[in-house]
Amino acid sequence: MGSAVDDGGSTKRGAARLEALSPGQPIPFGGDRVAVVSPELATAFRAGDRLLVAATGDDAALLHVPAAQHALVEEAVGRAADAFAAMGEASDAAITRFFELFAARLADDGVWTRIAEANARDVEAARARGRSTTRLQVSGGMRGDMVGGLRAWAEAEASRGKVLERVEHSGWTVEQVVAPLGVVGFVFEGRPNVFADATGVIRTGNTVVFRIGSDALGTARAIVAEALEPALAEAGLPRGAAVLVDSAAHAAGWAMFADPRLSLAVARGSGPAVAQLGAIARQAGTPVSLHGTGGAWMVVDETADADRFFAAAYHSLDRKVCNTLNVCCIVESRADELVPVFLEALRAAGQRRTGCKLHIAEADAIRLPAPWRTGRATVIRADGPREEALAEPIADADLGREWEWEETPEVSLKIVRDVAEAAALFNAHSPRFVATLIAEDAEAHRRFFAAVDAPFVGDGFTRWVDGQYALNRPELGLSNWENGRLFARGGVLAGDGVFTVRSRVIQADPHLDRGGAPTPARPQGRPA
């Protein structure tokens, strides 16, 4: 087979299909690195399958996408792409009607009963596998949040076609106009309420294709069949405006994020899984919005009010989600007074749930009262209760670890010289997500806001970081700054924030010419 060399020195050859892999086969990536095919991968790979390289840092994973999973995803994304092409003909009133109908069906007791029954089967199966069910199980509160979120989208301003800016020139005008972005790919963990969040992108005329974690797939199927698809049909929107990738295989998520037809790839879930998905999407050239590792930090300075600190810590530990308090830093000058306050708040939060668990910086363990240093606790883990030490030492390098607790509030404690050291530790070890300062000094708050590299900064409890709670907009996710800040956008990604901008010109003067030349007279009579 011949080859050609272009002016840049690169060699061009005809592309061939990958039909087999062999153990030890090198797969180049990143320009100068190589991943090696394992015997297991070589055995599993068949003609028609796909091989993806997900490079995160210096590591790379070779990901096997069977042909069947690729075909499933290709069809699902294709439906969403076709629907996007048709959404320009859908009225804003029809979109509003969709959200109203979706909310009404979830509010219907008969519909919800069938969804709850499917969820109960999911929860039972997950528990049998030793999986966490804290976020999987539907509840009245979750149902209310979903209904409320969908109704909020129904009431939200229809921004398609909104003129953001108008620039007037002599004889002509340029308008900057809000326009839909395209197909949004969404992979999220097993939280059924995320359906309301994901469909929010339809408000601005986008379409969405999503995959949910395998633990919640049965619940997802029920929501689609009982509420989502009937609402789309009755509102007159294209059925592919919201498409569930009906697969429990991780390969389906990999295939979806590798599809170049996506205009945006959104991932929520565990840190490593989200980072891997982001690497796949970036390799395909798709912009990403990643919502993985969480855990909030609370810093307590020398001017802190003890009662305010107690309340902030207690109310930041009501349940485990991404904005739950994960690390508390107390300045050394107030440690003797405020460490007991923190322990009281942790105990109280444990009484609200089931016990508590403390991790303390190795150098600071001596500051704990003896009952905390020697005590034991029953800690509820995903696989059941465990008897563990009440407090365990932790290295400073591990302060970034997010404690994914079930029913037992779990948090780290570190004594610092001052707020500046706490901010430096936050920037070095946290996912750079949520930071709060408990202080009565306004200047301390100013310095803290400038010092911490975080999108969300507060002065009280950490659980305020939520799109629906804080901004009255259901969120697709909350971005940390672990992988850098986001361009021209805050950390809350909501459905009405997924858009692009088109430019439209309105020319009043037909004789405009960049060089100033006049319009010549039109020839009279028959054209030459």
C-alpha cells in the first residue's frame, strides 16, 4: 500500500480496521507513551469491537467496547441527533407543556407506585451485591424535588432566540442570539432524581441521551416508560429528545462519550470513573463538564463564634452528598476551645443518623479526649455494620480523600497555624470544590475568598451548594476545580446554561461596501 508525505512531514496511509488484538501488543497514546494489551483483553476482543484509550495523567486504560454496545449507543445518539434537527420546529409552548406533563405524571400516585416498585427491586438487588443504596432509594422527598424541578423548568424563561447583545452600525445591526447547543450526553450515578436534572437541557432546545448506573437501571426504565416518553409524545416533541441508553455495561458509557456527535459530555459519579469518561470525550474532541470528587472543607479562624461553628458543622453533616462537610480545619490558637465544639457537633450529627466516625491528622491526635482516642464505634458501611475505631489518624496527604459514608457521618479534622495554612492545604489536597470560613472578621473573609481556589465559598453550612436549593434551577451537576476552572461559566451546570450564541445581521442599507464603493447602476434591458 502506497504512502504520501505532506508538507509537514507526516506520513499518510489508508486506514485499516482493527479486527484482533494480541497479548503484549503495544497501543500508542499521548504522542510518546504506550499501553500494552493484556491477555484477557486480547481474548475478549472480536472483529467489529472498538478499543478506546482513556489517558488520565500518566496512566492509561485500554477500554473494550463490544460491537453490540457500540451499535446500541450509535442508535441512541442517532435518535437524539435526529430529534435535535427537528427541535427547531418545536415551539417553546410545547417544551413548557412537556415539563408540565412530566411533572404531573410523577405526581400521579398510580404512576409513582409503579416506579417505586421498580426501585424497590433495584434496591434489593443492590443490597444483595453489597452495594450502597443511600442515593439509590426513592423517597417522598426525592419525588417532591423531581416534581418541583420539572415545574421550575416549565416556569423558566424560554431563552431560545433571546438577544443577548445588539450592536448598532450606520445602516446595519448585529445581534448576538441564544441558540441550542446540540446533543448532550449524560452519564450519572444511580440517583433516579437526576432524570429531572438531565431533561432540563430541553428547555433551551437541546436533546439529551443518558446512561444511568446499573444499580438504578430498572428504576430508569420505569420512569421512561411511565412518565418521560408519554410526556414527550403528548407535548408533541420528538421522541428522541430524551433517550435512555438501556444498558448496564460500562462500555455503553464509554461508547457514548466517544461519539463525536455529542456537543457536550456531562458525567456525574465517582472521581476515577468521571475522570476516565472525561478523557474519552476530550479525545473525541467533545467539551466536557465533569462532576466527580466532592467533599466540602470548613475552616475555623481565631474570631469564630463557637455557637455559629457548632450549627454550621452540625447542619453540614445531615446526609452524604458532594457538598457534605469532609474536612474541618481549626486554627491552633482556638483549638483547645473549638475542638470539643466540633466533636459535640459530630456526635449530634451521629445521633441524627447512626453513630459517627472521625479521622484526625496524625500530629493532632493527642488533642483528642481519651474516650475519642480509645473509643470504638459501629459504622454502617455499604456491606453492613462494622466495628471500628471511633477516631483514626490520617496523613496530611490524605486530606483530599472523600468519605463516602452511608448512615454514619464521617469527617477529617486538622489543626492549622492560621487560615492561610488551611487555604494552602485546601488548594493542595482537596478537589477544590466547596470551602467555608467560620469567622467574625470581615477582612478574614475577604482574604479567604481570594486565597482558596474554589468555585463555591461560604460563611456557614456547606450544604447550600445546590443548583435547585440556591439558584432555583435543577442542576445537571456541580463542577469542582480539580481539573481547572471552567471557561465563561460558574460551577453550577443547569439546563438553561447549555446553549451557544449565533450572530445575526440586519442590513437596512443595501449599499454597504467594506471599501466604500458605490453600488453600480444596474444594466437596463436584457442581460448579456
